[in-house]
Amino acid sequence: MSLEFSADDRALQDVLRRFLNKACPTSRVHAVLDGSAGEARALTSALSEGGWMAAALPEEYGGQGLGYSALCTIAEELGRTLAPTSFGSTVFLAAEAILHGGSDAQKQRLLPGLGAGTLGGALALCERDGPIVERATQCTVRDGKLSGTKTPVVDGGEADVAVVSARSEAGVRLYVVDLAQTGVTRTALTSMDPTRPLAAIRFEDAEAELLGDGCDWDFVERLLDRAAVLFAFEQVGGADAALAMARDYALSRYAFGRPIGSFQAIKHKLADVYIANSLARANAEEAAWALTIGSPDLPLAAATARVAASEAYERAARENMQTHGGVSATWIHDCHLHYRRARHLNTCIGALPQWRNRVAERLITQSAA
């Protein structure tokens, strides 16, 4: 099965596409890459003012209650335009964690701000290189005080609140942490895609509030599955945009008196990209269907979509650069923007090998059931 997007979803997508075409030209992405963080904040503010960040939140928390199908179409358009925004960290990760795991008081206190853009959110799970797994968690909480370091944290440098995994006497649990308090130190990190900045966050006896009644690692796995579907749509949007860029260039660039797109070496490359993009979209739509109806097939569908979309976007970004030739690597060109974003999205919720392993493990589990 795959999700059939409604006419309302498609209309919403068209409106957002027109909005982003004006609000997020690649010149804005280049400005952020050149160090203008204010441009990224301005775009996030514009998205929140337009109601996009609250689109999927329930109405009782200031949202529009449009659900996951709308959120998938929004993610695709953000990927298509390379939007330099903390939307993913705030909405796909932090808000999702609080919505599904938080107490009523936490939801009432935090979700309206996250949806309105007055609060920026982040999810802090990683502490070292390697897969995101429970045993790697070394941060500790004792008597409500959090200590340890999380690195890297996507958008952690400017987030106001973070959902943090830490080890307590009851095991690894998730905690809500105000990042403006004393006891929290943030350090910017060098990253492949500076338009989606990374930070190391050090906690020294920082106040930490247990998320809900204690969200364990099984909850983290389910959270990552939902995020994988949303990021897959962002990757599909980026992959389609990279393919369109390569196609347009191949039709306009002449060599030996003919468009380079007429040569088999180029045609075959772009045909392979098209096939990979189509497969990634099919897998993403199946995962979106599983997410929307709460299907027990979601874990496998999400991991499959994550792998297919990650591979497709990196292939599309790489072949786009190859099609453009040497100019693609110059700072002022747009090609490298897609390659940077593809590499970032491949690791933002766990690297590709981890998700390939998850596909294999879930296939084995499914076949044994």
C-alpha cells in the first residue's frame, strides 16, 4: 500500500512551493552558507508565521491538525528548495517527542511555542561516532540533574529546548532540558552543511525534567521511525530538484555542436537517477501510509524509505555535479548545495549503515513471525 495524497494535501503543497520559491531562493541558502545566520532565523520565522510549523499539531496545542500526510508534503518542499531552517529539528524531532511522550502539562507548555516558532527545539541522542543505540548513552541524570555531553546535535546551537537521552537508575530515559539555563555550554562544530549547523552541548548539573512518565529506548526507536519517514520526503524533494537541475543543464550545454544530454553517457546517468528517485518516492509513500494509519508495518517501511531516499538523494546530488563538470564545485554555484544537504540528511538521525541493518533485522523479525 502507499499513501494517496488528497486534493487538499496537493493544494497545500502548491501553496508552500510558491511561498518557498519567493522566500527561499538559492541566494538565501548561499547567504547562510557564507555565515549569515540571521537569514536562517528569518526563514524559520516566516514559516512559523505562515502556520507551516504548526500544520500537523493538534488544534488544542495551537496547531491545525492536518496530520502526517500534510507534514510529508511540507517536508518534500523544504527539501526541494534546500530550505536552511531548523524546521526538521523542531517539528520532526522535538515536537514529535513531546507530542507522543510528554505529559499534558509539558504539551501545553511547549507545543504551542514550538509550533509558533517562539521556541526552537532539538533532539540530543548522539554522544560519539557510530550508531544511535541505547548502550552508547553515557549522559547521566541524578536527582533531576543532567551531566554529560551530547555531540553532534543538529540545530543545537540556537535551540531553546532539547529532548535529551540520559541514563538514570531506571535505565535510559528522555528528558526535557531548557538550554538557556546555567549548566549548559554549547560549542559550534564544523559540518558538511553549515546551513544545518551542528553543536556539542555540555551539561553540568543542568535541570532536567523527565519526559512524560518515562520514555524508554523503545519510544526512541518509534520516534526515529516516524522521523525517518518525514526526512525521506525531504530527501526525495531534494533528489528531484537535483535531477531537474542536471536535466536542464544537459539540455542547454552544448559540446561538439549538440546538447550534452544527447550523449548516452549523460542520458544513462540521468536515467539511473530517475529510477532511483522513483523507487525512493514509492518507498516513502508506502511508509507515509503506514505512518498515517499507525500500521504495525511502519518499522520496516520507515527503514526501507530511509535507505532508499538516502541513496537516491546522494546519487542525484553526485550525478548533478558530474553533469555540470568543474563549475559544480565552485563556491558560487548551486550544485554543491545539494551534495552538502544530501550528506547531512544521510546522518541526521543515524547513518545509512545503521538503517540498512535495521531493514535486515526487521525483515528477519517479520519472516520469523
